Amino acid sequence: MRKIFVNTDNPYEIIVHKGIFEYCDEIIANFFDSRNTVIVTDETVYKIYGKIFKDKLLKKGFKVGVFVLKAGEQSKNLNNLSSLYHFLSESEITRDDFIIALGGGVVGDLAGFAAASFLRGISFIQIPTTLVAQVDSSVGGKTAVNIKSGKNLVGAFHQPSLVICDPDLLSTLSSRVFCDGMGEVIKYAVAFSESLFIKLLNQANIYDILEEVICDCINCKKNIVEQDERDLENRMKLNFGHTVGHAIEKYNNYTKITHGQAVSIGMVYIMQQGEKLGITKKNETEKLKCILKKFKLPTNTCISWEDIFTNSLGDKKRRGDNITIVTVSEIGKSRLLTLSLDEYKNFLSC
Ligand SMILES: NC(=O)c1ccc[n+]([C@@H]2O[C@H](COP(=O)([O-])OP(=O)(O)OC[C@H]3O[C@@H](n4cnc5c(N)ncnc54)[C@H](O)[C@@H]3O)[C@@H](O)[C@H]2O)c1
Ligand SMILES: [Zn+2]
């Protein structure tokens, strides 16, 4: 069993272990004094894992409410958040009690924001069930819902009290959802860890090293979050590939292309341009492409640089006439580069 301690303002532990889900009820019973909880999950996850989990908690003497969302990004909205508040209230959840987020990033973000805001903040546990959630969204305390004007626009920083991460839960993911998560895993490798990159490149079967890879990614994120919990500077490096990636998602109206695929193209685009401008070491982009192809992720786009530019203007790393992008000098080493919008245009089009 690996334990990763995250030293944020409210510190917490992430337990990573294949098969640990089996013992979740015991861990939770030892962790909290409260015996009243609400599990937030989605329909797909509830069918596979939620029902068994609820029964285990009931056997341990918990009073358990279950709030089930429809699966998918559309569920991360204010209506569901409002229904969840009512459900928590009806379930007599008090400030001594806690919420359990059992699911992917959608469940984690919505349940986390409910925990951040209900009764001005209660505890919550993350049990992430997708690769994205295990390596990214369950760590770092960003919680949010989407509104009509955009994704994640209403949210809060609220760290979980505990994260229980079982790589075995990923065995039921579709290969599309799994590969999408690999986009984020590769992002960590390229931006922060050459050794992780080499590991991914050399291993024939990712499942043989999954627990180790997940821990490597969590450690990358933990190090960044501990330095910059509120996303004021260095945490922006976690957005490597995301400025162009988000522009591609926006251009496609968040259809056709998944987040991981868009980030994959975004990383290649930034590295390619970086090579042309001498910011990135020669031939690094080829190495990146090679690893992305291994996980069936796309590496190019037919969207013009003008459209990428226009669709980048709403990026959260834009401040007035400047935009900060994440570049890579060589695999494992990223840095922030603040450009004027004209310079950014030149960067994209050179
Ligand atoms: N808070 C953060 O720091 C952060 C970071 C990255 C992403 N996010 C957010 O995370 C969300 C994306 O997360 P996601 O990719 O996990 O999507 P998701 O939660 O929608 O899950 C993807 C699909 O996988 C299914 N699923 C989940 N676990 C499963 C399992 N074990 N077996 C079978 N099916 C399973 C779900 O039902 C869903 O259909 C986005 O809303 C994004 O904004 C947040
Ligand atoms: Zn992402």
C-alpha cells in the first residue's frame, strides 16, 4: 500500500493500492466518528460498484443516502447541485458528517463543491473511479460545476479529507475513457518527469505498472499543489497542452473530440512551435507523438492557427492583453511563458 501525504492548508492522505476498494468501508469507519453519510455517484458507477459499497457501509452501521447522477459532463450543473443540497438536508447531514464522491471527475467536482458549500463546508472523501479522477481531479481541491457561460465557472477550493484510490476499479472503463486519462498521464510525464516518460515508452502493457504510474502522477500534482494551492503561478504548469486543447474543444462545441484528445493535440502543437522557435530541444515532439500514438491519441488537427487563436481568448491564463502558455524545454521540464496577444499569434503561426 502506498500513502501520499498532501501538505496543503488542510492536509490529507491519498491511499493508492490495487484492491483497496474491498476494504473502503473499514477505512472510512476508522477515519470518521460520524455514522451518517451520503454517497454521490453516477448511474454507471452505481451499478458496478455503488450498490455493493452502500451495503458494506450499512453493515458497518452507517446511515447511507445515495445520490445518483446521470453519467456524463452534462450532470455537472447547478440544478443537480441544488437537488443534492436538498438531499443532504433531508438526509440530516450535519457539519460532523461527510460526503463520499464515488466516480469520475464529474462526480468528484460536483460532490466536492457541494461539500465546500453545504453548511459553509463539510468533509468529503474521494474514491475516484476513472484514470482522470485518480491522477488529476481527486487531488488538489478544485471543485466546480458548469454554467451556461462555461465549464467550471462556479466552484471553490476545498481539499478532501481522504482519497482512496484503487487502480483495479479502472478495469471496467471503456478503452476510450481510459485512453482519455492517458492524455493527462502523458502530460505529467512531458511537463514534469522524464523518468515517467521513459517508463511509459518502454512498458509494453500499461496495466502492469498502473499503480506506480498513478502514484508518479499524483506525486507530480502534489508537489505543484503544495507550492501553489490557489493556482496563482506554478500550478498553471498543470495546464500544459490545455490552452490549445481547450481552444480545440471550444471550436468543436465540446462535441466530436474528447478532452484528452484535445490536450494531446495541444501538447504536440505547443512543442512543435517551441522547436521552431528554439524554445524546445530538437526532436522532442517526435518522442511525444510516439507515446501518444501508443495510446491511440491524436497528434494533429486541421483547425487553422487563426481559429485556435480566436478560441484561446477566453482562456483562464489570459490576463488582459497577455496570455501565459506552458512550454517545454525538454521532456520533463516545463516553464511558463507570458506573451502579448501579438506574440501569442506569432507563436501559433510561425
Ligand atoms: N477538479 C480538478 O482538478 C479536475 C481536473 C481534471 C478534470 N476535472 C473534471 O473532471 C471531469 C472529467 O472527468 P472524467 O474524465 O472522470 O469523466 P466522468 O466523470 O464523466 O467519467 C467518464 C465516464 O466513465 C464512467 N465511469 C466512471 N468510472 C467508471 C468505471 N470504473 N467503470 C466504468 N465506467 C466508469 C462514467 O459513468 C462516465 O460515463 C470534467 O468535468 C473535468 O472538468 C476536474
Ligand atoms: Zn485536463
